[in-house]
Amino acid sequence: MATAYWEDTGTTKSGFWRSGHVPTLVAAFLYFDLAFMVWVLLGPLAPEIAKTLALTPAEKGLMVAVPTLAGAVLRVVNGLLVDRIGPKRSGAISQVIVIAGLFSAWVLGVNSFAGTLALGVVLGFSGASFAIALPLASRWYPPEHQGKAMGLAGMGNSGTVFAALFAPGVAKLFGWNAVLGLACIPLTIVFVAYMVMAKDAPGAPAPKRLAEYLAPLRQADAWWLMGFYSVTFGGFVGLAASLPIYFTDRFALTTIEAGYATAACVFAGSLVRPMGGALADRVGGVKALTGVFLLAAAALAGVALAGSFAAALTLFVVAMLALGAGNGAVFQLVPQRFSAEIGVMAGLVGMAGGVGGFYLASSLGLAKQWTGSFASGFLIFAGLAVVALAGLTLVKAGWRRSWGAAEGVRI
């Protein structure tokens, strides 16, 4: 990590905007934002794709879940690349793969369920941007500003709003396959901006042996942080991908109406991510996460019982507010505990978040097919939030006595 840079130059106690590299922070946000836009693209398009390809509820759930699983696996790969070749070059490679994949899908067409799964794997490279954009920004900032830096860069998950807002309308005008090709235009513009603005922080860690990258997995703290993020980010991205299907199936909304409803929920979760990081900087990540898990569990359990669209939408917004804040709170804790391994830990924790999203999206499809209702899927995930809260309660005292006290940063 580039700690030597801000320690040697005396910027540790300066204001946030002067303590790092703003063009890189902006580049990280833009890359993350557009990457997340296309990562969940199959969600808003799912109702139309399902009609065209005659997909079952379980197939719809799996289709929107595959990008999250692929992104989870690829986040580990990107975490390794970040620590070996640097975040800027890693991000450039990932962006080129996504643009080429979407362009190919547009030209060749996606004509089968297997084709949607293959496209989902390509879109997984966008989801893996998490393990690049966050270290790219984080390495420029000192510990007391990590929550804000990671939160602002991570607010790129607001790209999911653009997918929900615009993809259904564009699909209605030009067909859903055209959306894949048109998405290449903003991706290319951001790629150029990224190459101009982004800069790797000086003092990056020297490359290590491959086995050393996975050393954090020998420590229980890594697994706890991964588990917490599988609930907060897994819930966020799983809902972002699944809500268009839920709203059209449960309340017979049109795809455009479902897109607007999904965008409202996703916007809420995206907006509060940096606020969650800033709140964790102020009161500690543990306290912030405690409130997050309580609120998310209550809201998701309420969704399972909601009988009207207005009630369900309100509860989803509350759940997304909690989960979005939780995303920022977890990544206030990660750099404090694993500052020297931030690249690989961003990948590992991000992978866990992707796995959580895959579980939620796929389980909702299975719940609908097996029981005729989405309720059981929401109830189980609410239960997982309660389990995460119990785990947090178990470890928080030890964290505060050990690495929290050593770092001198509120956790």
C-alpha cells in the first residue's frame, strides 16, 4: 500500500480532498459506475429476454445471477492482478474485455438460454471492477479518510440505476439485443477518460509469491469481513438484478415501470454508500453494521409479507438504504485490518459479496418456481442478516481490543 507517500509528504492529517489524488478518485468512480451499469444489465432486460426465449422462473433467476457469480470469481483474479501489475493496467484490460464481449454479443445475437449464461460470464468482468477501482482510489488516501475514499469510489454502484432506468426503454424502442451494442458507446468514452485521468499511487507493494496473496485467508478476521459483505453487498446486487423480475411477476408492472421502481431502490442504496463509509469513520464500522443488519433483516422480512406494491417498494427502499450503508461500513474496516493486502482483500471480500448476490438472485427464482411465491427467498436472506449480526456481536470486542486499538482508528 502507498502509505509511505502520504506519511512522507505530511498529508495524513490534511483535508480529505488534499490528502489524495482527485483525478484518480474520479476515474475510479466513473469506471466502477459504468462497469456496474452493464454488470446488472440482464436484470432490467430479463422480462423481455424471458419472453423471447421462453425461460422458466428458475432459468430467469439463474440468468441474472450468473454475472454476480462470475464477477465474484473474477474479483479474486483482479485482486491478484492489482497487486502484481497495478490497478490502472488491470482496469484497462478488464474494460477492453467487456467492451469486446458486448460488441460481439450484439453482432452475433443471443439466441438461447446458454447464450445468456455465456454473456453473463462476460459481464462478470464488469462486476470484478470492484477489486480494481477500490484499491486504485484507496492507495492514495490515509487511514482516517479510507471510509470516505472507498465510499466515493464505491458509489459507482449507482451505475445499476442507469441500467434500470434506461435499458427497458431502449429495449422497447430497438429490441433488447440492441441495448448490448449501445452500451459500448458510454463504456468506450469512460475507458478513454480512465486512461487519461487514472494514476497508480507511488510506493505500491512489491509483487509477492502467489501463495502469499491468499495469506489473509488463514486469519479468521478475513472470513468474518467476507461474510458480512456477502450480506450487505450480496443483498444490494442480488436485489438490483432481481427486482425487475419481481415487480413484473408479482405486481404485473410493465418492464419500463419495473425499471423505474428498481431504479428508485437501487438509487437509495447507491447514494448512501459513501455516507455509510463516512458514518463508519465517525462512529465505527461495527456500530454502523449493527444498525445495518437489524434494519435490513426487518425490511426484507416485511417484503415477504407485503401485500401491495406501495408497501413492497417502501420496504425495498429501506432495505437498500441499509445495505448500501453497510457496503461502505465494511470497507471502512477492511483497510484498517488488512492495509498491506488491500488489493487481494478487496478481491476476496468482493468475491464474497458476489457470491451472496448470486445466492439471493438464484434463490428467488427457485422460490418462485417451487412455491409460487418469492416470500421464502426473502425470509431466508433476512435470516442471514440476523446471523451476520450475531457474528458481529461475537467478534466486535476482540476487534476493538486488538487491531482497532493498534491502528488508533475508530472501528
